[in-house]
Amino acid sequence: MAAPVASEAMMPRVRRYAALARYLTRMEFERRFAGSIGGGLWLFASPLLMILVIWSALYFGLGMRGPQGSDYGAGLAVALAGWLVFAEAINAALPSIVASPHLVKKVVFPVALLPLAPVMAAFLVHGLVMAVICLVLLVQGHGIGVSILWLPFWMLCLLLVASAAALAVAGANVVLRDMSAMVPNAIALLFWITPIIWPLGNVPQRWQWLARLNPLGIILDGYRHAVLGSTAPLGAMAAWAFLLALIVFGLAVLFAFERLRQWFANVL
């Protein structure tokens, strides 16, 4: 009987934290677009314009193409959408704890929600951006089959990895202010070593195992398979991606954020 009683006792706290998470996410939206004439329109315009610019430069300017028979342009747009929400979430989460010392010093405040709120806000927009991309592909005559049902799964995997990175960098930024310079450079480097503008199949066979240790590469490849259709064994690919995402999240929470949190109140 002890376990059910303990679970019932925890429910008010869970509901309280969920309500606080919704409030912080809403405040993130309001903070980002306060005083903006376009308001929420920029939520969609910014990522879509960035995708259009990068896609045009690579596809038309540099003439980049994928393997024969593949639709490089559509695959690039889908992968870029996933990458942009990841980068946006990390950059927004980076200063979140440092910017709220008054909340960090409250003993009962769940500090982890501070970096997670920008992540949740970014992914809410990301869902709508992906819907727009799928609609555009349909209008252009790209067939979207049952593989699209995998897309929420890949978005969940990306959310886990982005949340892990957000917790790690936001926590580290409290004790190491150089993070504000290091993180953008690390994100730029990660962009080029992740199969976004180049297909994963371009990696030599003997190095494929190394490329598949990058969870972002597998997840963004999963985005392509889900939206554009695939005959690949998505089950095995999905299981490996989810396992990697869980490992990354666990390491970030247990060995990064939790160890750094003890210093927050003293440093701030």
C-alpha cells in the first residue's frame, strides 16, 4: 500500500510543476516577441526563411545533389528544420539560469525548468513548421506515405537530445561564463559534422559506426525517412536512436546538471 500512497502524494507536486512549465513556456514566447510588430508571425517566418536561404544556396548556388534517385532538396529542407530547432533551443537555454538568479536561490524552485522552457517553446513552433513543410511538399507533388507516422517519434528523440544539451550548457554557463562564446562555435562545428547538407551514405563503410554514434545524425536521417518515405529498417534505426537519446539525456541530467546545481546559489 505504501507505493500507491507515495504516488498519490506526488501528484500535486507533478501538477504544480506541469503548470509552472506551461507558465514559463508562455513567458518565453512573450519575452521573445515583446514589442515586435510581427509578433508570432516571426515564429514561423524565421525558420522557414532560414531553410529557404540555405536550401537555395546549396541546391542552386553550389549545385549540391544527393545520391541518384533521391530528392536532395526536400531532404535538406526537412533535416534543416530539425537542426534549426535544436540550435535555437540550445542558444535560448544557454543564459536561462544566469538570467534568473532570484528564482535559483529559492530552495523549492525546480531550476531545471528554466533551461527546459525555451526548449519546449522552440519545439511547439517546430511542430507547426514541420506541418508547413509537409504541406508544401504535398502541394509540390511529393508523396507522403504512412512513414510520416514515425515523425512524432523522431521529434521526441530530438526533444530528448535538445533537452539534455540545454540542461548541460545552461548549468555549465553558471560556473564557466566562457560558455557564451564556446557554445555557438560548438554548434557551428556540430552542423558540419552532422549529415545535414551531406547524406549519411557518403561516409565510408568502415567509418559508418562512428557516424552512427552521433544521435543528431541518426535522428535527422529519421526525419528524412519519415517525411519522404523509406524502405530502410526504421525499427532498428529507431531503437538505436531512442537508446542514444536516453543515454545522452541521462548523462546530462545525472553527471552534468545535478553536479553543477550545487554551485548555482553560491555563484549567482
